[in-house]
Amino acid sequence: MTDDPHHVRCQHCGRVSAQRLGDIGWGCQCQVNPRREPAAKKETDRPKNRNLFKDSGLDSVQWWDHSRNSVEAWKTLTARARSKTYWKCPTCSAGFAAAIEDMAPTPRCPHCASRELRKREELFNRLGDTPVSAIPELLEAWADEADPSTVPVAGSWKSRRFACPKGHHPRVSPSSFLLSGCPSCHGAATLEERLSEVEVNPKAFAMNAELFEQWHPTANPKLDPRRLSPNSRRQVWWREASCGHEWRASPADREKRQRLRCPECRTILDSLAYHFPQLVAQWSKSNPLSAWQVRPAASLPFVPEWVCADHPTHVWTASLAARTSGTGCPSCRGFGKSAIELLHLKAAQELFGDAASGLPWRNTAFTARSVWYPDITVTLTGGRSLVIEYDGAYWHGEKYEIDTAKTKDLLATGALVVRLREHPLPALAISSERYLELVTYSSAPEPDSNLSRIAQWLRT
């Protein structure tokens, strides 16, 4: 029959599916490339931190009620968390509960909103029978053919023509013009605010940063990409620097379906290479697609092959999800070390320069054992030793006595000792000016922040 499905094979990925004639034109799902979040990670050797709310820079961070929320919630929850937390309005100081995902993008106080709604209702009730001619600011801007003495301010949403001092002629309801003013002027003010922000932060414009990089430097002389809406259908010129290809397309069309970075090379926006440039050098040439043609979390018909950047003889296969989540070369991976411990080791090496993992310690001052193997040993300026221990909640849940004995033995040598203990491990009963204990969280380890706190402690 006419509408019977047919077996079709995708020319790009080889996938076979049953589709009706009217659906074939939409193409295979492998050609759909949804936009990736702007905060996509750029490095694979950083911790697997989620986008923590406290580090998001959102205005709603200032609304967080530290007196009612736990420290754990502040340090571990993301901007997309559905957990109900407590907030405090900076305007009216009222407290209320709401999910982070609802407050993160645009903070809104229910108490202030309720008052504004009542004011608006009172205004509408008061002006329901009031003609436009009775309101001086409306009468001055009136440019409609209708008699202003016969048009009520409220009660009707019919658009009327107004004239603002800057020459705009918006068509809006009288109540909207009275409450919000000229929409064109409001939009221009918003644009100026955005452009002012761009002067401080070039990444603050609305257009996709990757598209902005491809804006043709000379073919669009009268256009400013900062003023162009990402949904604009205006045809503009683009240029791909890697191959020199130039073409015309609207910003809106470039964000649809395939979202190609270059239509000639068939590379895509938000590719693995763009978000994880460190992995490009490790992407094997034997892979059928380049790193510019796959998404960071794509499900591919093949398992990618990788070549170690430090030891080219190390070749292995791993999924994109595994590599983008932080796993490295299996041959170079530290034996018996957790990923979080290795991240702290790397952070210590970057901060202090001289940091080693698992060095054996022997000292006559030891009373519990003859030899200990600290997680991280740092040799400080002057030859003094700093020991950093990471205590995971799972492995150290029943090692309180061992952790205490190890710490006391290390302190007996004159070394400085720091223990990073995962919540909810209890604190060790040790009191010494050479001992520092910090609470950390498995879901948000933050090695750089922990090492900064250690460095600050060393300076005191």
C-alpha cells in the first residue's frame, strides 16, 4: 500500500530502519545534533565535577540561605538539582523553599510576586473604566485613529498605536504601554546592557561561541554579530578557518538538525574536538570518523581507538563516554589508586612541583607499623615533608583506628599531615598544629580548591 513503511539504509551510519515515504525526507537520527550545554568541560584531566550551583555565577547564588541549608548541599548540588532548598529574597528578606532547577535561571520570590500581582490587579480594577484621555502620559503618546476618550485603559487587550519620544510607534494595549512603556526602547536598553557586558566578557553574547568564531571577517561589513539574534533568519557569510570554505546561511538554520560546522568537510558543531581539544591528539587515525565529526557523548557504530599522548605504543579502545568522563590510558594509570586520589596528586604536582604517590616511609618514631605508604608526599622548601591522605568514605568507613595510628606515626617524624576525609566519615581525635583535616565530598571532590586551602594553611 502507498503508506506502507519501507526498509531504508542511512548513507552516513548504515543504520537500517522502517520508515514511511513521508518520513524518509527527515533523515536518520544520526544527523540530528542537538546543542550542547555552554558549560561543557574542556579538559579530561580535571575532576568529574558536575556544574556545581555554588560555582555557576548565577544571580540566584546570592539568594541561597546558608542559615537553613546544609554545608553538604552548598558544596555538592548542581544548578539542575531538583532538591528543595531554602532561599532568602534580597529585596524583602522573606524566606521560602524551592527547587534549585526552578531558581537557578531566574530567581523569583513568591512573596514579591504575590504583592506585584495584587498591585497589578488593583491598578486594573481602578483603571477599568478610566479612558486613555484621563491619563496624561498615555494621552501624550496616543497615535491611534480611535478617540482616546472612548478607549478604556484596562479591560481590553486590543492593540493601539502609540508614539514614543524616540520615534517608535509600537502597537500594544494601553495598559501594557502604561506599565511597561515602549517595547522597542525596552529592547534597545536590553541590547545596550548586553553589549556592555560583552565589553567585559566577550563570551556573554547570545550567539553560539563556536558560530561566532566562524563569522566571516570581511563579507559582512554592515553587520555586528553581537547584535544579531541567534534565531535570526538573515543570510550571512561564514568561513571555516581549517579548510577555507565560505558559504551563506542564517544563524537560525545553522542551529537546526545536523548543525554542521562546515558543510564541505561534514564536521559538526559541539564536536568532541571542540569541547575536548586534548583528546584530538589521542584520536587514532584508524577511526572511520574524525574527532570533529562526533559528539562527546555519541553512541557510535564502532568503539574508538586511542593512542597515548605520552607513550605512542600504548593503543587501546574506549567509548567516548569513558574518555570524556576522565579516564586515561589504562597502561599509564596508577595501580591501586582511585581516580580522585590521582586528581589530588596532579593538583599537588601543579601547585608544589615535587609531589609523589605511594612512597614508603620508615622511621624509628613509628609505633604502629614499621613502614607506611602515604597517598601523597610533598617535599616543601627547606626539606620539610607534607603528607596528604585522601580517605574515601567507602574504604575508610571501618578504618578509624588505622587512620589515627598512621597519622600519629607520621606526625611523630615532624612531618605536616593533611587528611581529606569524605563526608560522612567522623573526624579523627587528633590535635596538633601540624595536622589539618578537611571535609570533602565524593560527588564534588574539588582537588584544586582543597590544595589551595592546604597552601593557605601552610602560610599561616
